[in-house]
Amino acid sequence: MTSETPLELPPTLLDLSTYLLSRVGKTARGRLAERLAERGLRLWDMAVLASLADLGPQAQRDLGRRLGIDPSDLAKVADQLAAAGYVERARDQADRRRVSVSITAAGRALLAELDAQARVVQDEVLAPLDAGERRVLQSLLRRVHAGLGAPHGGL
């Protein structure tokens, strides 16, 4: 049985924070996506549930803009989540073109399970950092994220 030594990255790339963020993000996203896929779900599903749980019922159009999800893609996500009983969709009585989306009790329970899985992945990825370093990293990432402004390209 042979054991391959990981290939060293070029120092030029290791000196680029954006490159490292991309690599770490890709790994973390892949691990979380795998866990969600085991349940037949995607990152968009979790994002929609989290937005509805945290911010309350929303117009489908606003939800898509908030999360950076194309309206047609969001419609598919909302349809699938509604069919599974995780969200409810209702036409606005004042404007029949407007669809409001809200989370159900089953959706909240599912989100709690998904959040627990996401935190396991987070703990795996951030294992080299102690609790204080994790708090600093979270604070810095939130500042960088806030500086980016509106969502670009969704999840």
C-alpha cells in the first residue's frame, strides 16, 4: 500500500488570501453539499429554510434577491420544499402575481437537523483553530462579506 504525499502548493498561491479562501470554501462547500445530498437536498434548500426561519415569511421574488438565486431556480426550490411539506406558498390577496413563502414546523425541524450537520462540517474544516481563533475568523469573514455588498451569483 503506497501513501502519496500531498503536493505542495506554490508559495505565490499560498500568499493570496483570495486563493486560500477559494480552496477552503470549495472544500467546506463540498463536504456540506455531500451531507445534504444524503437527504436529497442542496445548499439552496438550506439557504431558503434558514432565510424563512430567521427573517419570517417573504415574497418569493424578495427571497430570491436576498439569496442571489435566479427566480426560476428559486421557484423550483420552493416547489420541491412545498411538496415535501417544509414550506408553504400562498398568493398575496392584494396582488395575485406575488407569492409569499413561509416555513412550516416540519421545515424548522429539518433546518435544525441541517444546521447541526453544517456545524459538524464547520468543526471539521476549522479543526486547526482554537475557539478564540474561530471567533476572530468569523468576525473577519463577516466584515469582508459585508464589504462585498449585494449577493453575487447566489450560492
